[in-house]
Amino acid sequence: MTDETNFKKNFGNKLNTLRKQRGMTQSELGYQLNYSDKAISKWERGESVPDSYTVYKIAELFGVSVDEMLSPGKELDLKEVKPTADGLKPSRLFVPIITAVSVFFIASVIFLVMKNVDSWSAYAHFAFLYAVPAAAIVLTIFSSLWWRMVYRCIFVSLIIWTSAFAVYFSFNIENLKYIFIPCAILQVACILAYVFAYFVVKKK
């Protein structure tokens, strides 16, 4: 075999080992890297290798060095690689949840303050009404950084509809119900954007 073939096979074997050690499927790893499972399969079979930035992302994801991934003469140090349910670091799950809960904690403080002010008391419940889209915004940001595209679509949809309901219940305006028409259009656009992005990833 040629040196290039050896290089590709070495990388593919290490990627396969790391992925299985972490308990991830090819599809799950593909979602983490924004590539299709077919691309992951080609890398593991030694048919091709990803670009340098993707190799860096793989090394970071599995907690190994780029040199370990690429050098045929270096063995992987698997002591630090611990299997997880879906390849997602616990911090990438708990940090967004804790942050979203913090939004509702702040909303509860605002609610209590408003309840104790006569002129604001009637509007105190709006603190929780607007906390929902605020929490959705927080989760959208974290999903863009760490989670799969489908979660991004879900949380953006949540922002669209909860914001619309918050506005609808906040103002006593005739025909405000028509605010849901642009929301429906935005929802369709969100779904189409997700489908487009999904198939772009699949082609990689």
C-alpha cells in the first residue's frame, strides 16, 4: 500500500476506535461534525480523510491530540475517553438547562416585585409569559453551539410561537389575532431552512 493509503487507513482505524469507545453511531458523530454518516463511513474505511479543521474538531470532541489522530507512529490514549449515552458531554446538557431555569428564577423575582407594587400588580403574570420565549432564546443559542440541527429548529419554533402568544395576551388590540399568520409563515421558513441544511449535510 502507498504511504497515502496507510495514512488514510491509520486515521480511519483511530476514528472508528474512538467513536465506538464513546458509544456513538456514525450518524451521531456526523451530527456533531455537520457531516453525513456516509462521510464518517468513508473516513473509517480509509477511503478519504476530512479537512484539517474537521480533524481538529474530532480531536477536541474525543479529548485526544491532532498528532495522535494523524501520526501512524502514535497510539491513542483511551484512558480519558469515557462512553456516554449519546456522545454529548454532560456540561453541554446541564449548562443550557440550568441557564434556562435561571431565566424562570429571574422571572419569579420580577413577579414577586411587581405583585407588591400596586400599579404593577395586575401585570405581574407577564414576567412568566415572557420568560418562556426568553428561555427558548437561551436554548437556541446553546443548541447552535453544541446540539443537533433539529433542536435548533424546535427552539426557534418555540421562540416564534411563544413570542406571538406573549404579545397577543399583552395587548388588548382588535384583530391582533392576525399576528399568527406571519408566525405560520416563519414556521414554514424555519422547517424549510432545516430541511435544506439537513440535505446539505447529507451531501458532504
